[in-house]
Amino acid sequence: MPPVPPSTHTSRRVQRAAPGRAALALALGLTMVGATAGPAVWGYGVKPCRDFLAAAPGDNAPAAVGSTEYLRYREWLAGLITGLNLATAADVLGGAELDAALNSIRARCQTRPGDDFFSASMNLVRSLSRSKGKGAKEKAD
């Protein structure tokens, strides 16, 4: 078997993981490093939003016409969402399609281009989780 080539992407540690994030990290089998550092984020998640925006297709263009670089972001997000779905035994996108999630992430990145792609992605997941929780509470009332 040939050796695995070195990664062209860097990693970063998630700083000060919130209790929910720490539980999610444990559910995913990741270890916490130190008191202030969380699990490492690899691949396209560490890239800044401005790089994602440069790769994304125009507002009205379908994802299929996106660049190869954009499709790599899409696949990275698919892996993140799949992992979260498996770890939480829930659909963290609440039935939304991956391309709709990418559009929401793009909107977030446009307002915060210095954020990394992971943070923008998790912002969407948290937002959907909060809105799903509100909907369940309203139904119970």
C-alpha cells in the first residue's frame, strides 16, 4: 500500500469548547486537549470563509456548476453533517438539503469573512437546533 501523502491543509484546535461541544466531541470519539483547547479540526473546515466565498458559484447558479474547490467544501460539509447525524442520532439539518445549508453558510460567511468554514457550519447547525427546539416547545404549549 503506498504511503499517504502529507495533507496540504492545516489543522486547528477548537478553543474553549462549550459543555455541549465537549459532549459532542466525546460522542464522536475525539479527545479534549488541555483545559482550553478542544479537538482538532482538519481539512477545509480550517479555511477562512473568504476562501469559501471565492470558490462558491454565483447566487443564482446551481451547485453543480461550482468549481472543484467548491465541491471539496461541499464534500467536507457532507462529512461533518454525517458525523454529527450519527453522533446525535438526529438530522442536524432538520430535513434541509446540503445545498440549502451551503447557501446559509455562504450568507454567514459574507457577513463574517474572517471566520473559518467550520465555525460558519457549526453556527448553522446551532441555529437549526435552536429553532427546532423552539418549534417543539411551541407544539407542547
